[in-house]
Amino acid sequence: MVSGGTYGIEDIVHGAGYGRAILFLALTPLLWSLPAAFMIGELSSALPQEGGYYAWVRRAMGNFWGFQEAWLSLVASIFDMAIYPTLFVLYLTRLFPWFAEGHRGLLVGLAVVVACTLLNIAGVHVVSTTSLWLFFLLSAPFALIVVFAPLKYGGLLHAVTTPTTSKVDLIGGLLICMWNYMGWDNASTIATEVERPQRTYPRAMLAAVALVTLSYIVPVAAVWMTGLAPTAWETGSWADIAGLLGGPLLRIGLVLGGMMSAFGMFNALVMSYSRLPLAMAQDGMLPSAFGKLNRRRAPWVAILVCAIGWAMCLGLGFERLITIDILLYGSSLLLEFAALIALRIREPNLPRAFRVPGGMFGAVMVGVTPALLLGFSVVRSQGEQVLGMSSFAFAMLLVAGGFIAYFLNLALKPAGWPPALEKKPEILA
């Protein structure tokens, strides 16, 4: 749910160059991912509930902020989820340029949405098994790149590559790096479907930070040795690089891996995001229809409704999707850090199998660097346009929509909702 392999990081090299790209890839997990992993490790071990981060914020700060957390996450998902079919098409067109003509790419993106929707309706076990095997398959071409690159030390200094269309600069490269390292909280929404969540989540989070970081840095460092110019990089360029290093077969393998990466990420995140409407319906904040489960315990109504929203944003560009996504996701992440502090104050005796180190000071400081990094997305969003306004203004309208939706929802239910109570998690045998 955080990383679909090394795909999607090419524009970081284009915007920042090799040295700074590797610096970004090394520092971002320390300043952005590790704090989130610590926070999620504590909250998921203390409250392994359906809905994950929504349940944490609601319990810590009440119904209003719980609703806003869910709203921000679902709205962010509309832009986040459109990125993966976009990546799927970008890699596909490297192999078959025919799909770049007309609306063919859009139709392929819609096919990805439909296929993953059906897989998720089939149940969580199908999704997890599919994602696991896709991970092994898509990682294999990068292992070969790491092996072949040193054999061409300096050999690609004057290599002729396909002209790039990327306009990503230094800040754009940083934002793409942040996007590649975000999403740690997505796994929390399926806590009731995970064995021993109190023990599993903290260990998985901390181990994954290290593994994801290595999977990004090692292949980029290997290609740096070849002398290939940073300007040759853009989204999808791993295919051309693989062709230069290992010939047409490795190029085809890389393209297929990129498509599997995008498909696997979308598939896993459908499972995560669809649990939010389910949890809200169980709490009475959404119509009961969103809580309907099929015989495989999949919230099929929530999955179908979310899929329609995700399909609507397939026409937006890669970088614009990322900027809006980070703005909205970052806002929801800050609410989770606030919930961490609030629960430390309100429920100091809540059993926590894992705690953020440093007591209350550590709980406060762990959210500082992610908040500072979000400032870069604010800066970039001022210069991008969506529907005749800046991306920042557009994102703020969506944030304001959460306040309106809450009070409209409350008007339909004047008695309000019961407070968040402790739920006994359903642990699978």
C-alpha cells in the first residue's frame, strides 16, 4: 500500500539530478515516513479497529473531526487512485504506442478500475495473495538492472534516449518523492482482518520503511554509475533504461513490471479505502447500505461507489494529481498526529503494545517534520491550475466541503451520533 516497487520515481531524478535524488530518497523516509510509521504503530496497536485512522481520530477528538478525517481521506483517494491507472497506461504505451492515441489510454485505465473492483468484491484474501505475487514479479527486472549497470560503468554517458516531456523541477521532484513514501496509514483500515494486529503492525511498519528505501535508492545509484544524463528520465523511462542495459527482453520485462506495479497498488488500496465508508456506516455517519457485506466480508456497495469516484479523475495529469493528493492526504495525516497527542492526554492508561519513544515530548515532536514538508506542496499548488483556479484553492474548497457535508449530515440526524466507544477487535483465527 506504500510502494509498488521502484516505479514512479523517475521524475525525481529528472527534477533533482542523481545526487539530490538519492539524498531525497534517503532523507524523506527519515523525516516523512518514519514519524508516520511510529505514530501508526502506536495507534494501530492500541486501537486495531475497522476504519483505522478514522476510528482513532473520532475516539480522540469526537465525531466532527472523525468525520473530517474520513472525508479528507476519501477525497484524497479520488486523486490518489487515479494515479495508478495513469501509471499503468504510461508504461503500456512504452511497449505499444498505439494506446496513446485518442481515448484508448482512458479506456485502459477504466479497465484497470473495473478489474480491481471485481477482485476486491471477491474478498481480502484474494487481494493480498494477488498483491504478494505481483510484488515478486515486478521486483525481478530491477534486480537485473542492479546487476547489469556496473558492467556499463560510464557507458551510457552519450546514450541517445527518447526525448522527454517532463517539466518536473526540484520541488516537483521532492513532492513525487513524498508521494512515493506515503500511505502508511492505509493498512490500518483492515485491522480487524489482520492476525495479531497489536504485534504485527508496529513490526511491519518499521521493517517496511527500510525495505522501501532500499528498493528506491539501490537501482537509482546503479544507473548513476552508467553516466546516463538525468534529463533522460521521466515517468516510464525505466523501460528505456532497461533496454539500454539488458536489451529488448529486459525492456519488455520492465514494462510489464510497471503495469503490474500500478495494478497491484490500485488493487491493494481499493481494499483500504473501501473500509472507510463501511466503518462510517457502522457508526451511523453514512447510510446503512455502505455497511453491506457479501459472503466474503467485502463491503461491495462501498467498493462500487468509491470506484465510480476514482474513475472520474483519470484524465488529470500525473504531477497535478500528486500535488492535490499530498495536500489532502497531508491534512488527514496531521489529524492523525493530533489524535496521537489527544489520546496520550485523554487516555494515558490505554494499553499500547508499542509507544512512540520519548514520552509526551516524542509524541509531539514526531509530527513536526511531516508538517514542515507539507509546506512544499502548498508552495507548488499555488502555481498549478485546476478548473480555472490554483490547485491550492481547489483543494481548500474540497476541505471546506467536509464541513458542509458534516452539518448537512447532522441536519438529517438531529440527535447526532453516539460517542466513539471502545470496540473489541475481531481477530481472525
